[in-house]
Amino acid sequence: MPVESESIQVSGIRCERCVNRLAAALKDQPGLEFANANLMGQVTLGWDGEQTSRDVLVEAMSRAGFRPVSD
């Protein structure tokens, strides 16, 4: 299956440590192909839709304190 991708604006990113915390929250998520975040709170995710979903990845971010601004 092709990689699905989406950019999501999230709250909670204020510094480089926050970006690193987000990366740690997403590390080892099955099916996650890539995740990039910037200090403006823009997170771009790519995932294999057969192994995971947007909702699963957003939930992993939310558990770490990063919530979508508008979902």
C-alpha cells in the first residue's frame, strides 16, 4: 500500500526539547514511515495504512501532550 501522509498543526511544541519529546513519542510506532516537526507546531506524518492509521498516530502524540489544533 502506498504511504499516506498528512501535515497536522499541533499545540505544545515550544522548543527543540519538545520536538525531541514528540519524536520519542512516535518512535517505534508500527507503520510510521516518517515524522517531521518544526518549532511552529507543524507535524508531517507518513504511514503505511495497512499497519497503522492517522488516529493511532494522533493518539500517540496526544498521550505525550501534543494535540491537534483543529481535528
